[in-house]
Amino acid sequence: VNLPEEDLNMVKHEHEEEYMEMFERIDKEADGEVYVKEVTDFLRVLDDNLEQTQEVNNLFLHYKREAAKVLNFEEFTEIMDAIKAAGWTRFKPVKGQPIAEQDMKRVFKLVDMDKSGAISQLELKLAVKYLAKRYQISNVSAWKEAMAEADFNNDGKLTFLEFQDAVKLAEKKTLDV
């Protein structure tokens, strides 16, 4: 069956890349399965303000009772969709001028010189320099610290998702100073 191109795109989940990267970060055994508890623990690390809405809180209480349930990627996607639909966001909003996601994507693509999908320490320095200039950031050390903390798998490189986490963490750190 030949489907028109736009129909093929609809088959792919809108958050598939983000979810796949999260799933792979949680699935330490790389066996294609994660426990509900691992998912909720991971989400707590991403945002310690999980009780954002009553609906989100209720979902997490429900998932706590299913902590030992094993999920494949499709089931993980369903849980993530439910959590997002309940109002969960990865980060608390920050005061001041937050860095737009499209800017993060642009900067990441710009500095990922070898197009590996991850940025090295050298590429990261370029990203911080660019963002500091564009957003008038003076506390660059907090940014470097955040970038190191966001390297979730400690491989010395940041994937786009880790880079996004680092930017939000850095924004939060500069507000707390």
C-alpha cells in the first residue's frame, strides 16, 4: 500500500524522538523494557516539582502502585502521553527570558560540527559562548556546571535532550544566585 507522504508522517508519534531518547536513558540493560518505577524515578530527576497539578499527582500515585510493572516502548509512550496530558512539563517555568526551544535546536545543530547527534566539550564551549552572547548571560560558570551535570550517561558528550536539560538547569542556577 502506497500512502501519501503526509499520511506516513502521521504514523510517527509527535514526541517519538524525545520519548525514545528518554526510554533509552532509563533502559540501562538495553533490553527494550523498563519498570514503571524507573520511569517515575527518572521523571523526578528531570523535575523535582512533580506534583504540578492534582491530576499529575493522582497519576503518579496510580503508577506507584504499579511500580514493578514492565513496559515496552509503546506502553512507555502511552504513560508519557497520559502524564503530559495531565499537565506535567519537564521543567518549571523560569523568570526572565527563557531560551526558546527553537534557539536550543538551532544552536545544537550549529555547534554539532561532526553531525554526530551529540556535542563534545569543545562544541559545548561554542554553544555556551553563543547563548551567553545572544541572551546576555554573565554567569558562564553556572552554565558550565549545568552542562556537566546534564551529561546523564557521563560519556563527556551531550545529546540534544541532555543539552536541553542543561540549558534549563543553567537558567535555574543563574536565577538562584
